[in-house]
Amino acid sequence: MNKAQLITQIITRLGESLGLLEKAARASHAEATHESSKAENKYDTRGLEAAYLARGQSRQAKEILDSIKVYESLSTRDFAPSEPVDLTALVELDLDGRQSAFFIGPRSGGLEMEFRGKEVTVITPQSPLGEQLIGKKAGQRWTGRVGGSTRKYHIVSVC
């Protein structure tokens, strides 16, 4: 499997998110500094709130930019069925009878995308499910808790 295509798709999705956040941050900054946002009295906090929002959006944009840089320099490898799950593994998992696909990435957990006809979710090794997957091998079964509920897991494939 060519995971380079998946990495390219992750970078593209992150780039799209970055573009939207940068646009929103610019709009929030413009709102914060616009003359109409000047406080009319001590209880008028529109300008201050817009400034906080712009700062938060800028911070989030920097995190996405950092993630893009990490993915651009990420080296992937293919996993043999006997190898344990680790970073850059694409894992097909049976969760209580439902098939799901997960890419173990270094950042941006929760990102979902369509890849080769399957919905793939990026998870990190630090996430609850990522912690359970790291070190396991194709074919392994276990019962674990994620999201407050106990589920039955079966690793269908790792590549």
C-alpha cells in the first residue's frame, strides 16, 4: 500500500483547515480593531472578546501548520502481519462487529477522510484507542474501554 497518498491527503485536509482558520482569524482581528468595537462603557466587551477569539484562532492555525510540517517530514513503512502496530500503521479494526480503519499518526487525531473507498480516522498513540493498539498484532482480540464503554476489538489487518 502506498501510504504516501494517505499522507498527502492528510496534509491537504490540514491545509484546507488552516486556510479557513487563517481567514477566520483575520476577520476576528479586523472586528477586534474596528472602530465600532471600541467599548462604549465598562461593560462593553465586544472588542476584547473578538481579540481573544482572534488569538485563539491564530494559536490553532499555528498548531495545524506545525502538524503539516510533521506530516511532510514523516517516514512511513509497511507492516507485516506479524509486526506490532506502531506509528504510521494503517489498522483495520472490528469494533463490536463493525469495521473501522485507523491511521496511527503523530498529530491531528480525530481527522477523518475517505481513502480508497474506506473512512479512515487519524488517531495518535496517546489517544485511548491508540494506546490500546500500539504493540498489538493483526488477528489479536481484546476487550477494552474507550469513551466510557466496554467494547470487543479485533485487529483485522495492519499495513
